[in-house]
Amino acid sequence: MITSMSPPPKPGVLREYFADLLEPATYRALLFHFLAFPLPLFYFVASVVMLALGLGLLV
């Protein structure tokens, strides 16, 4: 009887699994997301302030 067995795991499986943590591109992407998150909030606040100043000058 022939049975198929899965190959034994490679010794560096965890190293391959966590390989993304060692690449600088991962941290560059995280930094981009952390810096880009507050931009819409800043644009909204700036537009409301500019609108209020413009309406204040009209009155």
C-alpha cells in the first residue's frame, strides 16, 4: 500500500512567514497610512474655517 505523506516543514518556515516584517517597504507603507489618515480631517477643518472667515467678511 502506497500512502502519500506531506513533506516535512522547512527549517526556515517562520523566517519566511515573518519576512515582511524585515522589509523597509512594509514600514514605509505603514508610515504613509499613519501620515495620510489625518489629512481629510485637516482639509475639512481648514475648509470650514475658510468658509467661516469668508462669511464673516461678507457680513
